Amino acid sequence: KRMRETQGPLPWIRYNSETQAYEVNEQACAFLSSLTGPLSVCSVVGNYRTGKSYLLNRICGGDDAGAGNFMVSGTTQSCTKGLWIMRRTLTADDGTNVLIVDTEGLGSMSASETHDLRVFSLALLLSSTFLYNATGAITEATLNNLSLVASLTEHVRMTAGEECNEEALAECFPHFVYVARDFSLQLVGESGEEVDSTTYLNQSLRVRGDAESSKNKVRKAINKLFPIDKRSCTCMVRPCASENDLQNLPAMCDDDLRPEFLTAIGDIRQRITSTPPASHEGMHITGPLLSRLARLYVDAINGGAIPAIRDSWTLLSEGECRASVDAARAYFDNAHASQSKEISVVTARKVLRDALEEALRMYDLRAVGPVAEKLRVAFA
């Protein structure tokens, strides 16, 4: 895949402890505004100090990553706070730009559970592909680390004031990819047969015994919100065998890493670049729209409200459509004003009819989403 080369990563959404509010970085918004075509978004979440940033750097650049990488460290201190975006975008085969988003690690001793949930929710709501970075085999303990999924229905809605609609949420949620890092086991099914990584994940998510037991709570949530056709799994071996090399991973090139690890990186990259941009009622996300959507969700959180997906997309649609109406009306008014007073009534009517048709064509090129037809009728 081709990569859009540019400068280093940017903070996008961060928590300001002084104002006790989340903030959207203006420099990140300016960069997003330059990505005017359809935009696919991939974010990664997971416990802190588990190599999320390094994973994204390998997906995006390999040996050619250069100075545009997310910051990584071999120490116990976390490098990423809030949500960050990489300005070196991937480009899918169809030309779609793919934005890469890194997030603050979950479970940090300096962060509250509420903060973790908000970081998790924002990454989820703004993504087309959602990578969950975990370590080792899928066990009860690793699934319990995904307990935030079980809380999503209490903190995300389709429409403000309505009861949670899990089926509607599942349709809007991104493709979920469980990444099992440092995985060394042989993949076999329940009958001893060889299986692939996604089958292994699906078998691990089967509800067994008492469906209402605490151990099945996360399983049920994942199965409802990320149905089988919207989830997959990649198991990855350690990038290298030596402990000393593991402390120096950012400086290592592809030739120093295990081939199986690089193959898994390629598999994840293929999943990311083949996932289409998020859309709602025919409205595809672009960089400028993503920037506005992030503000809407952040404003909702800061105001103590629950982010509402359908309401937010409707506001995006209304903003785009009203701007389209203004541009179309300005074109029509200019055509009307430029008419000669000496032309016949028949000619004048034709000029105005042609101008209206062109204005509506201009409107249709930009107007998108659920309110497009309503405002078109009002303008015409």
C-alpha cells in the first residue's frame, strides 16, 4: 500500500486536568481538513505498555517509518495520552486514505475507569476499523479486560433520550479486530482440528453454562455489538526471540524481525485498507466531517450527555446541506442579477430555469445525509 508522507503524529483529543474537560487540538483539525476525500479510520486500544504504538508504526511504515512514527518506549512509562493521529496515512488500492489513530493505554494507575471508558468510546465511535491489542492466549482474564464493551450500551446511544438499540449500534460500529500479541500456541479447535485465528476467537466467545453469569457478560456484549461478520482475529508471534532485542524494537528493521511476525503485520494492514469508510444513510466520512464529528462527541461528553450516533450524523448532514444551499442560492442570485433588462420574458424564464437546474446540480454534488432531500425540496 502507498503511504502519504508528511510530518510526525499529532495529539487529537486530550483531557485537560485543569479545565476537567476534553479538548480537540486545532492543528489536528487543520490536518484532517486537508483530507477531503472518503476517509477510512483505524484506531487501536488496549492495556497500557502492551506495544500498541509500535504495532501501528510497523503497520504504517516498516523500515521506512522515519520520523513520522508514534512515540514508543521500552520503559514502564506510557507515551501516549488521549487520542493521537498519524499524518502519514495509508492508501488503499481504491485510493481511499486510511487515517491511523493511537490511543492512551487502558488500565493505567494514573487514569480513572471513566477516563478509560471515554477514550475507548471515542476511538470506537470515530473508527472504521477497531483494533484491540491483547497479549497471549484468549482467556477469561483477557476477555475480562474487554469489560468496557459491556458498558458501551450505557454510554452510547443512537438517539438522545431513547433506549439503547443494540442492533442499530452493531450496524454503526466498526469492524473489530482482536490482535493477540506474543502468541505461541498451536491453533486447534474444540475437536482438535486446525483452525484459523478468527475461528479461534469465535470459539472463545461462545456463551457456555449460565448465560447470565458474570463470565458471559463480556461475551454476550461482543457477540451483540460486533457480530460474527464484523469481527476477526490475528495471532502474532513475538517480533524477535531475544529479550535484549525486545528492548530495542523501534530501531530494528524488517530483516531483524521474525518472518511470521511480518506476515501477521501484513494481514492486519490488508484488513485495515480493505475496510470502507464509515457511513450513515449514504453519507461517507471525510477528513473535515471527521473533525466535526469528533467535536460533537467531545462536546457531548464535556456537557455530561451521552454521545448519540444518529443525532451527530444528522447535525453533520445539516451543516453540509445548508452550506450547499447557500452556495446554490448565491449562484442562482448571481445568474438572476446578471440578466439583461432588454431580453424577452421567454428568454428570461429559460435563463432562470437553467440557472435553477445548475444550482440544484451544485447542491446535489455536496449535499449528503438524512436531511439532504428535505433541504433540496425547500430550496427548489
